[in-house]
Amino acid sequence: MSSQSHDLNQITPFEGKSPQFDETVFIDPSARLIGEVILEKEVSIWPFALLRADSDRIVVGERSVILDKVLIESPKDRPVIIEREALISHGVILHGCIVREGAVVGIGAIVLDGAEVGKNSVIGSGSVVPPGMKVPEGSLVLGIPGKVVKRLDEEAMGRSREQWSEAYEKSKKYLKIFGKT
């Protein structure tokens, strides 16, 4: 894994730990990665996203999309784990939590310490997932504090997959524009 062609303002080692990723990853030039950030294959990090892993690690799973102005922080003993093919939408805050495979965290949502967003679940825009909440697989969470309001049917999960797919495909175009990492 490499981080050599990015400048120090974008990719910042902290206490001997550096961001790790390969040439399949798209990182927008305005994004910032600090500390032990591990990006698996084909991840995309969009404009003004900040991933700060100076207390614990952040792992972003294969083909996940981290959109504009996302803040991800891992406090001590609370790594942030985002599994494969998740979509983290504009302005989201993730703090010491887990987002399972295929989940969508909507615009401006907040997921707090010890929370776990279940596989193929959707956190509605502006919702707050409180500390320690375990969102069951395939659920829709809305509100402040967030509550499971229903189980998603196949059609709703299909729409979530389409949102992810659109962003993922666009990230490949950005990688061509900005070149390999």
C-alpha cells in the first residue's frame, strides 16, 4: 500500500502510523487523512472529507464511498469500521462506530460511539444514531434520537444499491481525472 504521491497537507502520519491505500483508491485532493487510516481496494474519498485516526484506526472496506464533507473520527479504543460497499453521504459524522456491508448513512446523519449500523440498513438524512445502538440488518432508522421505523423491503434496498452504484461508478471517473494515488 502506498501514500507517496500525496502532499503532507493531505496525507498526515501521526505517531508512526500513516494512511494506507493502493492505486485503486480515489482520494480527492481536498480530502485529508490522518494517522492509521486503512483504505481497501477501490474506496473513494470525496471533496473535503476528513478521516482522523490519531487515537485508534479507521478501516474503510472495499468499494465503499465516502462523500463530500464527511468527518470520521476514531477515539481511543473505538475504531471506526466501515465494511464493503457502504455509502457514507454528504456531511455525515461517524464517531467510534461500525457501519456494516451495503449500509447507507444519509446526508447529515450522525452515528455515535459504539453504535453499529446493520448490513443493508439506511440511516435517514439528519438522523442521529445514539451511542451503543445496534441497528438490525435491513432497517430504516429515522429521527433524533434515531429509531428503527421499519424493515426495508427488496425495492427499498435496491434503491440504496443504485445510490451506491452511481457514486461508485462516478468515483472511477474521478480517479481517471486525478490519476492514480
